[in-house]
Amino acid sequence: KVCDNVIFLLCPHTGMSGRGEMILTSVLAQSLPTDPIMVLGSTDEIPPNKINEVKKTMLKALERKFPAQKIFTLDSDSDAFNLVRTLGAQKRRCNLMRERRANMIAENVVYT
């Protein structure tokens, strides 16, 4: 019950590593109230005509985990504005997994 939106930053050169896939799987298993948003990292070294090709490749790789609709880039101010608008327009889903589980309040917690 910490956040409503999650943004993942993807490397346009290497894609998602094994550790990144483990983090994505773990976060998706927590039953998020909204779909995670994917943002493509710095595309300075990629030619402009290849950016759409990189986005399509990333979408194909992500479709195994969840139905990703779009990968955002932050190359211009309008791209950043579209990302903020998407964040504001997301609809929260009811999270039944959390509501059906009991909550526990502890006075003393020790992690080992």
C-alpha cells in the first residue's frame, strides 16, 4: 500500500537483464492498482529512424509478462507532458488480494 503508479526505466541498448525481469515479476506479483509504465532510457546514440524499431522489440519482450500498451520516451518536453498526463489519467483497480487478507500490527519486529 505504498504507491499507485510504477514507472520502469528500460535501457534501449541491452533491454531487460535477468535481474530486471526478476524485479518486474516480483512487482507484478504484488497486484498493483494500475499497470506499470515503461520509459525508454536515453536514446542519444540510437538513430532517429531506429527508435520505433527498438520500441517494438521491447514491447514484444514485455508482452510475455503483461499487456504493455506503449513505451514512452522522454526526448522532448511534449513526451514528458504525455507521460505525466498518462499518469494522471490512469484508473485504479480495486485490489481484492489486499482486501481479503488480514492485516497485522506488530509492536516489535526483528528481521534476520
